[in-house]
Amino acid sequence: MNEHVMDAAFRPGGLDRAKQGVLGLGLDRIEGPAKVTGVADYAYEGTPDGIAYAAIVGTPVGSGRILGIDASAAEALPGVIAVIHDDPRMPAGESNSRAMPKFDTDVILHLGQPVAIVVAEGQAIARDAAALVVVRTEAGEDRFDVAAQPVDTKPEIGFLPPVDKGDLDAVMADAAVTLDRTYTTPVHFPAALEPHATTAWWEGDRLTVRTSNQVIGGARKTIAKALKIDADKVRALAPYVGGGFGGKTGVGAETILAAIAAEVVGRPVKIALPRRQTAYMVHHRSHTIQRVRIAVDEHGVILGMGHESVVAQNDDGEFLEPVPFGTLPLYRGDARRFKTDLVRVDLPASGAVRAPGEAVGTFGVECAMDELAEQLGIDPIELRRRNEPESDPVSGKPFSTRRMLDCYTQGAERFGWPAKVPAPGSVREGEWLVGIGMAASLRGNFTVEAQARVRLEADGRATVECDMTDIGTGEVVLGI
């Protein structure tokens, strides 16, 4: 066997040397037969010897304190192995973003917060028994109405700092044309096809979890920290992941709870979240309220832009939806105000869901640009061309590469963009109204170190090992 580790940059880079001309082609999905025939091994599938099944008991209210738990009726149900509660390692609060243990387990942070685990001989028995557990509570503030909560204008969470450059208010007051609009987006749930699930078992002091998780390398460390064991004693497997949309980027509460249950009963344990519990125990994208202001001269050139938003998080969450992440560098304008404020609520945690910030923030700004184009009587693509920045509009640094103008040109050609865009609601095909529109977007990129192990076997085969998960979008084919 011959083994090599690449731990330093190699030039020219792999992307520069890779086979070209494959984008847009139909390629065979080598894992496809396993998936369509049911052979692919997902987190809940496969049954280790002695398997037990677990169901999670959540709080019946969304705020307050837990006064006590009566599990006697559940424990009396035939087939119930154990009811576990008051374990300081049980996670709460941050949901699937970071399932860390909470030592003040009597504090209720949101509806459905896990407070007990029922372990039984069958899945149906476990769920029936979980419904028999009585959780006594003391009322809390019930901060469920986002609009009724005070706004924190200087939140100490989030990775995207506010930008306040120039005097936007003065520019808005003096500009030839202005636009001031408010847009809202609702909560988004990452409801993947595969449920959030874990099968966990211990072999001595070593834990193995087969879990539905998008980032397996970080999962080992999170699990170890939550259970207070060394990371080298945790093995995390996720050979196939049936979608995640960001909801599986962190370790879910069900993973920690399955490991605790398996340790307590001394048997492998499975947990799968029903859809209803997924809405409670998996983070969601926060709602947003976005105020977009744009000031332009008589030619439609942007002089100033504001993108100010309000999002929500519970008392324990540390994620702040980065609403302007994709809009900060999108257009020119010397006066700029981009910020995100926060309200605290008694709701499940918000977290990263499919293009965090960009998905919702781009919606707000691009709606505003379209409305501005109509107000000015300028073609939407032309308005965006006139406002393409020559350098980063925040830092002033030159772009290493920026092909947005090419995107406008090629997109218009391929779409067949008309010389004059018809007014909204004026084009019909039979009984159908036909809309014509476009939008611009940028995607942030995080570059981090990565490792992979390649083994050349004696029989001529090569084995490649990495912690990249197959989330259903062709990673196996891309890796090859």
C-alpha cells in the first residue's frame, strides 16, 4: 500500500488542471442505482443487533420554567425500556446549529424543547409512551409576536459587521430620484426529504453515530464536547444525506440524545424526528423586515444605498441572519448603510438555511432595483449596468475577478431579452399572464483548509477518504 498526505498548497491548482468542458453535460450518477433501489444506507437504516428505539419529549409551552416531569404512565407501558430526563448533557436552545448541553435544563427557550427521551422496543411504542409523559411548567413571558418585541440596534452576535459610510440621509434628501421601500420575508424551514435521524451505539468507551449531517468533521468535535469525551473516541458516519438545506450543518439534538440513550440502556438506539418535531428542534431561517433605500441622479446612477433589516433569535442563539451579505458588493454608491438589528423571542433558534442572508437580502434589493427601473423608465439590465462598481464599494479594493457585466450580456442573449420590457401585466398567452424579469446576485465564498487521504491498493484500486458528505447533489461524481 502506498499512502500520501498533501498538507500544503500545490500549484498549479487542481481546478486549473481539471478536465474542462463537463459543465452542463449529463453525467452518470454512479451512486444512482443504490439510491433508486433502496440499497443506499441512510442514517436511520440498518439495524444493529439489540436495537432500541427512542422518541423525544418536548416542552408543551414556549417559555417559562419546568417544574417537574411525571414519567410514571410512560414507564408502565409494555415495551418501554427507560425514560431519561434531568440529564445535564441534554441539548436545548440552539437546535441544530450547535447542539450543546445546557445545565439550566429547567429553563424553557422554545416550544418543543427536548426535556426527556423515551427508549422502547419499537418505534411506535416509544412515540406512544412519549405522549404519556407529563411536563409541568411555570408560565413565562411568551414573547412570540416578533413585531411586539424591542429592537436591539447593536447586537453582539453575527459575523457581518454593519457598514455606515457617508451621509445616506443627506444624499436621500438631495437626490434627483429616490426609492424607499420595505420588504418582508417569512420564516423558512429546511424541510429535507430525509428526516433528521441518528443511529448510535457504544463499543466500550467508543461511540459510533450514523447520522444525517452535512459537515461530518466538525460533528465529531461537537458530539465529543457535548458528551464530555475525547473526539478520537467518536466516529461519525454519513455515507448518504437525503438533503439538508443548511438544517444539517450542525449536530442535531437527536444525535446527542441518541448517544445518551444508547449509553444509559447499553444498546444501540435509533431516533428519527417526525415532521412536527423538525419544526421545533431544527433551526429555521429567521423572518426578515428589510428597508431598502436608493438615491440616484437623473441618469439612474446610484449615489447612496441603504439596506437595513430586523431579524429574530431566541435567548440562547448566537446566529444573526446576515441579510446584506450578498448585496453589500452588488452595486455602486458612495453613501452606504447596511445593518441588521435583532429582536429576541421565545421561539426555536434561527440558523443558516440555504444561502444565509443572500437568499432573502437579494430578494429585497432586487425588488427595489426593479421598482426603481420602472420609476426611471430605464431597462432593468441597463440600470444594473450603469451601477456596476469598478472596485469593492465598501473597502475600495480592486476585484481580482468580476464578470457580472458578462452575465448580463450572456443572460440577455440566451433569454431573448426584449429591446423594450413590456409593462407588468400586459403580456398574455391565452388566459395566462406572462412575466419578464431578471435579477442579479453574488454568492459569498469561504475558503478553508481541507484534507483528503488517497490509498493505492495492491490490486490497482484507489481509495479516497474525506469527510465530504453526499447530500444528493452529485458530490460522488464531482469527487471522481
